[in-house]
Amino acid sequence: MRFVASTGYLPVTAEAFGSSMEQEIATNENANIKKLLQTAITVHGEYNFYIPPVFDSFNGIGKDLEESFLTAAKGAREEYLTLLETMEPEEAYAQVEQKALSQWRAAH
């Protein structure tokens, strides 16, 4: 665990992660650290971690998608608020949600 703490590297395989953490839990005397490591094992086992692809423009593509999605959401909100003048909230939401999502998907 000293290597992990000093480098930020975590074992990549489930086996290496589990055995490394279990060994540290067995040898560490701090109860809080033991709880933390046990929680890390639980999280590691129950979650699927996203590992982004590695290429030069990945961050730019993600930023562009995020910006276009937020712009679409802002426009959808404005349309929803306008529709509330003549429709019930559920009906206005359904109309705007379908339109905004399909338009955003078509653009990307």
C-alpha cells in the first residue's frame, strides 16, 4: 500500500486489487483505515468503472458534447416554461423531452 499511496497506482485486476487490499487490512492496525479499505473493496466489486479511450481529441470531444447537451437542456427548459402557460406540467414535459432528446441525438 505504500507504493499505492506514493504513486496513485491501484492494481488493475480484481485478483491483485483484492489480495493487496485484504493483505493491507490484515496488517493495518488502524480501525478507520481498515474500514476505508473494506469500503474500497466493496466499491471495486460493485461498480463498473469507466476507462475512457486514449486519443488526442478525447477531452475536446467530451467538452463539445457536454456544451451542446447543456445548450439543448437550456432551450428545452425555456420551451417547457413557455408551454406551461397552456398545458399541464406532465404534458409539457413529455412534449419537450421527446423533442429535445431526439433533436440532440440526431445532431450527434
